[in-house]
Amino acid sequence: MPLARSTWRDGLAYGAPGLPLAFVALPLYVILPNHYATQFGVPLAALGAVLLGARVLDAVADPLIGRAADALFARSARHAWLAAAAAAVLLALGFRALFFPVVTGTSALLAWCAGALAVTYLAYSVVSVIHQAWGARLGGDATGRAGIVAWREGLALVGVLLASLLPALAGLEASTLLFALLLLAALAALARAPQPPAAAPGGAGTSGTSMGLPFASGDFRRLLAVYLVNGIAGAVPATLVLFFIRDRLEAPAWEPLFLAAYFAAAALSIPLWVRLVKRLGLARSWLAGMLLAIAVFAWAGALGRGDTLAYAAVCIGSGIALGADLTLPAALLAGVVQRAGHAGRAEGAYFGWWNFATKLNLALAAGLALPALQALGYAPGSRDTAALDSLTLAYALLPCALKLGAAALLYLLWIRPGRER
């Protein structure tokens, strides 16, 4: 039975892996660099090179993983689940190995980190792509597809909130153990979720399918262009948020509250965005989310030292807009797969490239924003007025301009020609 017409238990069973997958992402991107630098004395430059190499490998592998996922789904959902379960075991082992190395010395630690990161990232991508393709294969109309994504992303936000609190409260030992238990429970739940049908024999999900198949769809190319610009608009402030809080607002003690308000608002807003889809459709609802983000986040450019309550309001408003970004684009992508005639056959290929674009956004944001800030005279801890103005420009105003560009692209490439109808 399609998930859109099933019970909340079915939605919870499908969405369950979203929680541990989001739980593991935050420590990998935020805690790991500081952990190796402070606990083991690994030089930042060498560590940065290892992290960059691992992330590039991860991004490049996603389209290949997507192709393999389609071949598994072509046999049965059970085969795809078994592959996800095997990858989940490697993910849990790799995650724990990262934070508890059994070697000493800088060179050995860097080699250990590189190997453990490769295993962890690749295993994470296998589970993620299979999970996303599983949801897309369940089908449904626009509202149903948005509901499927809402379960996955809503539980992912719960995972982010948990990951932001647990390491500080219980330590990394307890966090890695809890992650393994959550991942085991989530895969067990997915086994009981509604299962997509196998692909038709000889269809696009076979091992001979070209990885470039999604690009044959004009709708996919247009949607991917919007997604890339919108993703960079979101990734830039994510890269710079701690600098803004600490140096512009001078409110480091408020960091947990700001982040919690942002992600909690996003989680609570998801049902509202799904309901709005019934009235406006997916694309117009996403456009509304973009415009809300611009209207709210532009106010961050006017904030300065001590404006903590005002910034908390910005976090809540932009968190509500984030709910649209998390829920609606992937639902639009599932519709693209249906219209291209690849439903039940090539969802893995589509989501492999989609995840590649997501990781490219993060890399571009860091690669563009940080060097630009340095060139403009900003350095962490700076109190110089011109440097802080540069930080505000990069953190608040540049993302608003990019988001406005994404909104224009969405209207011109998707809404105005009436393709959604």
C-alpha cells in the first residue's frame, strides 16, 4: 500500500532511519575536526586535507551508489534492505573507530582517520541513497510524496537535536553506542515499512543503466539547477553561523539555544508545509518558503552585539522556512522520476546525483565564503568594524541574494510554464 494512504505507524517505520543518519552527520562535520586537533594534536592543515579528500570521495561515489541501489531494487526491496543493513554495520563500526583510534603518532592518526572516514562516509551514503530511493518508489500524488519526505526529514531533525546535546551531556562513548542502537532499531523498523514493488524486468533499474539517465529529463536538469543555487544559499550561513554568533553578536553562550530554536522550528513546521501543498502545490509552496526565508533572514544583517532575542526570532523564522527546503524539493524530485517514466526503476540514480549536488553545495559554500572573508579582512575573534561588516555581508546578505536567485529560477524554469500542473 502506498505510504500516503497508510497509517502513521507506516510513516514512522519508513522515516526511522532518518534519525540516526542525521544523528551521525553532526559529529562528523562539527565535532571530529576539533576532536583530532585538541585531543591528539593533529595539525589543522593536514587534518583539513584528509577531510577534503574523504568528502570528495564521498560525493563522487554517490552516483555509483545510486546505480547499484537501482539494481538491488530491481530484484526486490528485500535485497536493497539487506545492502542497507550491511552498510549500517560498517557505518556504526567506522563511526566509533573515528573517535576512538587505536594508533598513536600524527602520521598513524591521519592514516587511521582517512581510512575510517572513507568507510563511514561510503557506508552512510549507501544507507542514505537506499532510504531515499525507497521513499520515492512508494509513489503517490504531490501531497503524498511530501508526506513521505516529511516523515524522513522530521525524524532527521530529531536526530540533529539529539546529536547537538548528547555528546556534551553524556560524552562520545555513550553517543557512539546510542547511535549503533538507534541505527539497528531504525533498520528493523524499515523492514516492516511499506515496501515498493520490484522494477519491471529489463527496465531502467538493471545493472546496464547509464548513470547519466536522469539528465535525459529536462525537468531534472531544471530542478537540479534550482536546488544547487538554493542549496548554496543555505550552506553559506551554515558554514558561518558560529562566527556570526561569537563575533558579531558576541553571544557564544546562546549557541545551543539558537541552534535548538532553529531546528525545532523546522521540525514543527513540516506538517504545515505538507498541508500547504494541498492548496498551492509543491513548487509554489517551496517558492513561498524561499520568500519567507529572504524576508526573515534579511533582518540578521541589521543585528549586532547583544541582539540575542532578535536573532532568536530570526532563527525561529528561518527554521520555519527550512522546513520547506527539507520537505518539498525531494518530493518534487519524486514527481520528476514519475513523469520521466522511471518510477520503480531509477530512483537510486536520481537520488545519487541529488546527494552529489547536496555535498557539492557544502563544499562550494566553504570554498567560496571562507577565502572571501579572509580576503576582506575578517579573522575569527576580530572586533574590527569593517571586518565584522564583511562577516555580516557574507553571512546574511549574500545568502538572501542567492535565495532570491533560486526563487527566480524556480518561477521561470518550473512554475511559469505550468509544468507542475
